[in-house]
Amino acid sequence: KQEVTQIPAALSVPEGENLVLNCSFTDSAIYNLQWFRQDPGKGLTSLLLIQSSQREQTSGRLNASLDKSSGRSTLYIAASQPGDSATYLCAAGGSQGNLIFGKGTKLSVKP
Amino acid sequence: GAGVSQSPSNKVTEKGKDVELRCDPISGHTALYWYRQSLGQGLEFLIYFQGNSAPDKSGLPSDRFSAERTGGSVSTLTIQRTQQEDSAVYLCASSSQPTPYGYTFGSGTRLTVV
């Protein structure tokens, strides 16, 4: 049974810092790995999706990497801004399309 | 539509009542998923529809929960005889197949059972 763990559970940084969010999964037989952002009271916004054959994806200040063999993914946020404050969720996708989510990392970027 | 639409956005119901939650996926998306997010918990998979195939119901927590998808489009999640532990945000997502494009989630229905 796939289990996804995110560390840390919460993170507070000053504006401008570069930061890394960690995600680990127990079953390396994943179809893809997806990172989402969730703002309070809102749904999820897809940030980056990495297919199992890929090593990383980049979008603006965000970079996500995937190491299937070690069961790990990281989300790198460069030059953090207060608007980046949200909960970041990692999800491992199986071949049937179902996602198994971690519990998220709550990020607070202080001005 | 432009996005995944869920209704109602908020629902307060008395314990023991039945509720229906609606999801209208993106037009043309063949896959539809329901997830539940309880306070302080991660997202929990409930059920998955793919085209005309039999749905994957493996995540439904009890037989009080059921879902249907009519005409391969709109889906309804029904919870019978609601309990306080059913209080959560119920999220719907849709995706195209194959899934290189990821998921689009709706804003969810916040269900409160009193």
C-alpha cells in the first residue's frame, strides 16, 4: 500500500529565502508525481507534474525533482514571496490515475 | 465548462439525514475522482470513474457512501444517515486520459454534520 510522507509539516521563512519541501513515497512503482498548492478554504491548484520517466519539472520559481529509486521528490521554491504562503501537497499517482496524498507542508513566508 | 464545478459549496445537515454532493467535471474529461479532506488529515481517496468502466469504489469508507456518474459527465456523491465523523471537505477532480496533464480540482463542498 502506497504511503506518502511530507517533511516538514510546517515551515516559516523570511521573504526572499530559497526553500525545499520534501516528499517520500513507499512504493516506487508510480505513474507520476504531482505537487499541488492549497490555499485556506480553497481547492487544490496543480503546480507541477513529473511523469515516472522524468527527473524534474520547472515552472517559474518552482522546480520539482523525482528520484523513483529512492522514493523521493523535492519541491524547490526560489526567492520566496509572501504570496507563496499556502499548504503544499505531494501526491503519488498510480497507473489507474488515483492519487495518494501526503498530509502537506504548511508554508508561511514572512514579509 | 472552464473548470470543475462543485455544489453546494457549504452544507450543514443534521445527523442521520442524507446528503447529495454534486460535481460537474471539465467537458471532455473522462476520469472523475472524489476525495475527502478531514480537519488535520490528508486527502483520502473515495471513488474513481473512468469512462464507461465500472467505478473503483475501494476508498469508500462505509456502505453509507455511494456515487454515480450519469452520462459520463456529472457525478453525485450520496451520504446516507450522516454521522458527525462525515464532516469534511469533499473534493472532486477530473482529468483527461491518458494523464499527462494532471488533475483539475473543484473548490470542494464543506460538509458539517451537527
